[in-house]
Amino acid sequence: MSRDSGSRTVTTRFVWLPHGSAAGWLLLHRTVTDPATGLGTDEFWRSERISPEAVASGAFQDSAPEWHRIVTGGPVPFLLWPFFLAAVTDRELPAVREQLLRSPIRPIADIGAEVDGSAGSPAVAAPRVVLAGDPFGPAPGDLDLGDGWDVARLDREGRREALLTAVRGRIRHAGVPAPRKGDRQVWINRFLARPGPPPRSALAEVLAREPVRRAVAGLLAAPQDEAGRRTVAAELREHGWSMVAQPLRLRGDEPALGFLGRLVLFCGEEGAAHHVATLPACAETLRRHAGLTAALARHLCPLDPAPGDAGPARDRLREALRALPPEWAESYPGAPGLAPPAWDEVTTLTHDEAAPAGGGLPRRPVEISHVELVDSNGRHSWRIDLSVPTGPRTDADR
């Protein structure tokens, strides 16, 4: 716990948490460590939603007394200048964690110091500033540090994982309930192309359009929402693509449920390209883990992926999911972040089934048990059951 008296080691990390391309939050993560015990306390502050330019011009006002109290370990409930910055409450911690799971962070700087408060006013020894060289942050010449400061270059590796670990620790310490065992399930949203004449625009081009991305962003915020699925399907029809929502529910021991729940799959016809729409942090995970996009498409894009099947496509997907970081383990029923996903955060990756990389597995054959006919408005008009002997159809067959 921060205090005004006694010796302590204080490290304050300045991080930019983006929300789309034009806004985001400045997040401060301070660790105050007692040198006698080695135990540390993590505390967080966040700004209101601001522009990157506001951070670049105002985040390092070292003349402000409140900023000085933050970097020396003093209690600071909020700052009013150069922009509003408030301490993150226990109730807000899950929203901060969700935002970290959506967007890769941009470390700006670390400020560290040994502080001795035994004489009343804190005395600072060995002050150190570590800069990321980010355009949103300052250069050494921009800081009026005075004498005795050591300036170094910040290593970005592992920073997001360390920040997630610190937030998760605070959530656990605050007693925020974890998901119950019965909550370990996830809805994977899939949209399957209906047979018909080829649309005028390629699906990849349609998925890049702003109205479609806005609809997808709404579904990513609430993956169990049937109205959100209808909105996505309607928007696709406006752009020439007839696709039907076929969500798939997985539960139990499936790995990385939190990762799967943050995906929306758009599945083409046999031999066509499949697309995975998601938010930036998941997209980065897909890029880092070779073959994961292909494994998702091969197991989840057939009409009936048969979750209970222990076939090679399912095994390959589960193997790829087990390699993901532990932050994706918790299920994702839809959780509010600091703000709903921005439309320009929606990122789409493509797997072309016609050109599998690395000699991938062939698509699993699908056993069709019935055929449903629909009219142009999507209403069911006829159902043919292929599992019973052929005979005269009656009204009960409709």
C-alpha cells in the first residue's frame, strides 16, 4: 500500500491503451515495493478517453505536484490537469482487463526511484526514466529532469503479459468472483454462405467496409446476442452476400474458450476462402501462432463440425489452442470493457481453402441429414428429412 513515510521502491509505468485509431486511454501502473519484505502493491490510474495528441503533449508534466506524488509513491485519488486521471477502483478492474484483452498496448515510459520518506518530505534516490521511443511519448530532451537522472531505453517484450498478470492479481485480491464451472462454455459465431450466383464483390472486400465492421464490432461485444447476429446477416445482404448465422456452442474442457469467443467466422462454400474477424489482440495472436487460422477454418467452417468427433481436424485445432497464453483460458460470455469495440478495430484474417499451407488436412466429409429450403427473406418454406425412407410428403414434412 502506498504511504508517505518509510522507504520504498516505486516504479510507475505509463501505457497507451488504444481504442480504434483516434482515441484511447492513458493507463498508469504503479508498483510500490517494501525493500524490507520484497512485497509489492500494484495500483492503477486511467485517463478519460482522449486523443493520442493529448498524451504526447501532456502526459509528462513533471512540475505538477500530483505527478510528483504518483512517481514517489504517495496517495493520489485523481488528477485534474492536464487531463482527468482517476484511480481505478476494484469494480473497474474487470473492464480494464477486458480492454487489455482487446488491444495491444503501447508502452510509453517507466519512471523508477528509491524513496525515503522517514524524514517527512520524500527524498528520492537513483531516479531513472526508461523511454520506449514511442511517438506518443517524450524524447529525453523533452524532459526537464534536472541532475542525477539515468535515462535508458525501454524493452517492450512481455509488457502486456506482465500488465495482465498485475491486473488479474488485483482482481483476485479484491475478491471479484471468477467464472463458475458451469460458465465454461462459449458461443462461436459463424456465418455460412448460402448457395447462389456469385456476388459482385468479394467477401474480403465486403468485410472491410465500415457498416459491416460496425455490425461485427457489435456482435464481438455481445457474442450471445441473437439480434447482433441478425444485424450482421442483414448488413451482409445489403452488400450482396447472403449468409446465414450458425453459431456453435462449445463447453467443458475445450482449451482457450476466451479466445474462441472473441472470433466471428465467415465461411465460404467448399473450396472457397474463409475469414476470421476479431479485435487486434486476438488478430496478433493468430498471426503469431502459425497454422491457427487454418485450423480454425478446417474444424469450424464445415456445416456440421461435430464437436464430439475426435478426428484429425479437431485434434489439430485443440493442439494449436493449447499453445496460446493463459489469458485466453477464461470463457467469454461478453464483457464490457472501458468502451464498446470501435468499428475500425475489427480486423479480418483470411484462410484460402483452395491453397492450404504446409500440406494441411483435407476437409472432413459432412453427412447431411436434412435439407431446409428458404425463401428470399430467409423464411423456412420446406424441410426434407434424408434420414427416413423416401415417400409421399405431407404437411408434417414442412
